[in-house]
Amino acid sequence: MRLILTAIFAAVIALPVQAAEPTYFNSKTEKPLKLKHRKKQVITEAVTQFHETGANPYSGDKAALDDGGKLYQKRCKACHAADGSGKVGPSLQDEEWMYPRTDTDVGRFEIIYGGGKGSMRGFGRQMDQDDILKVMAYIDLFRSDDPAAKAAVIKEEKKATPGKSLPPVPFSEEYLASTTNIDVGGEIWAAQCRHCHGAKAYPGKAPKLKPAKYKPDWVFSRVTDGFRKMPAWKDEYSDDERMKIVAYIMSGSFSP
Ligand code: HEC
Ligand code: HEC
């Protein structure tokens, strides 16, 4: 009797936890994944909670996002790009997933912990599980519709790539002389630049440009990356549009 009671008791307390507890799979082999690396790590409250619910407790948590951002810059940026747009690794900005399970917290934890089929290696040996949850919270921002969250990511990106972007193809004489390019650049200037740099802009808002002193590549890098109070325009305009702005500034038709 006592044995039965104990068994029932055990089942009752074990059930709610077990019912929600996720099973982890290796993204490469699709076999169950054992979380055995780094025995010395501290298993935090957040990690325990994650293993019970399969939901990342750090989602949207400011302090965790700060740490997650730093980890991302250090460990992930090289392949997924500072803004998550992707390089060697796929974009983390969209809802298109390469693996059937990576559209959930559990699936993303699996691939970050255990690695993927290609060059995505597992970080379970280098990172504590707590840090993996923080980096997961950070990459959620790449898909977020919340403008403040996005702004935080873009700020990280600016810090990560300070200055000196070169045009994708070198400026040629023909490119700079093309009236189509100059006209398109002139329209962007009127819409986005004149209110700060224009002849009628409030004095001190932005310097009057002196194209005679500039080289096209330098103007391109300023427009692309920004500088102090000059905003960066690389998220706003394509490479080609930014090249056309340069063509306009360097041309005889430039009139601030
Ligand atoms: C050496 C390059 C490389 C690094 C470093 C890297 N990744 Fe990846 N990542 C990839 C590749 C490539 C894939 C696609 C799966 C594969 O081929 O392994 C991928 C896939 C992913 C996926 C799944 C995307 C999908 O569409 O299913 C996530 C999430 C992810 N990486 C997050 C991270 C995080 C977080 C880090 C840093 C802790 C990181 N990656 C570091 C290359 C990398
Ligand atoms: C919000 C105001 C603002 C807007 C909008 C703006 N700029 Fe600027 N820009 C600045 C400021 C301020 C500086 C000076 C930054 C510094 O040196 O600290 C600057 C500097 C520059 C410089 C370098 C000038 C020099 O001689 O050092 C270039 C080139 C430039 N901007 C081009 C542009 C273009 C092209 C656009 C439109 C796509 C644009 N700016 C839009 C504020 C602005």
C-alpha cells in the first residue's frame, strides 16, 4: 500500500514537469541530443526553467540582451553578419528556416548547442547553456517588429563596423558622368540630405560639403557608415543608390 501510494505521489509530482519537458535532437543526425558538455557551468534558474517549459525566459530581458549582443558579436557575427542578414550562415532576419525545428526556441537551442549539417558548429563546449539562452534572446531581435528592439540591434551593428566601406565596384569615369546616376542621386539628396546640409539649412546643423576636396570613395564611406552626428545610410539605400548620391555630389550639377 505504502509503495503504491509513493508511486502515485511520485507520478503526480513528476507529471507536470515531464509533460512539458522538451526532448532535444541533434540537428545533424536527428538523434536525441544529450546535454553533457561543460559540466562545471552554473545551471541558472533560467536554464532550469527552459528545460521545463521549452520557452526562453530571457526573451525581451534587457540585461540578458546586452550580454547576448556581446556574445553574438564575438561568436556569431562572422558568419551571420552583425545585423543577422547572413553571410556564410543563413539570414536570421526572416521566418525561413533551414531546419524543421529551428522555428522554435528548442530547435534553435539544439542547433546552437549541437551544431548543424554544414559549417554551423556546436557551441555546447564553448558556451554555458545560460549564455546560449542569452544569445537566442538577442537573435530574436532580428525578427522583431518592435522598432526599439531593432534600433538596439542596428546600434550594435554600427559599433561593429566603424567606417571605411568601399563601393562594391570601383567608381568609373562613366559612372560618375552618367546623367541618370546624377539625377537619381540628386533626388535622394533633395529628399534626405538637403535639410541638414543644404544652403538654407539651420547653420551648424551639418557642414557645407566641399566636393572639390573629396574623393568619391571617401564620400561613399561617409554616406554608408556615417560619422559622429552624420547618420549611416546603408540600411536605407542600396549600394547602387549610395553610389548615385556620390555621383551627384561629385558632379557639376551639385547644388546644396
Ligand atoms: C562558421 C560559421 C558560423 C558561425 C560562427 C555560426 N553559425 Fe549559425 N549557421 C551557420 C550555417 C552555415 C548554418 C546553416 C546550417 C548548417 O549548414 O550548419 C547556420 C545555422 C544557424 C541557425 C539555424 C538557421 C535556420 O535557418 O535554421 C541558427 C539559429 C544559428 N545558426 C545561430 C547561430 C548563433 C547564435 C551563432 C553564435 C553562437 C552561430 N550561429 C554561429 C554558420 C555559422
Ligand atoms: C541629421 C542631419 C544630417 C543628415 C540628414 C545628413 N547628414 Fe551628412 N553630415 C551631418 C553631420 C552633422 C556631419 C558632420 C559629422 C562630423 O564631422 O562630425 C555630416 C557629414 C557629412 C559628410 C562629410 C563632410 C565633411 O566634409 O566632413 C558627407 C559627405 C555627408 N555628410 C553627406 C550626406 C549625404 C549624402 C546625406 C543624405 C543621404 C547626408 N549627409 C544626410 C548631418 C547630416
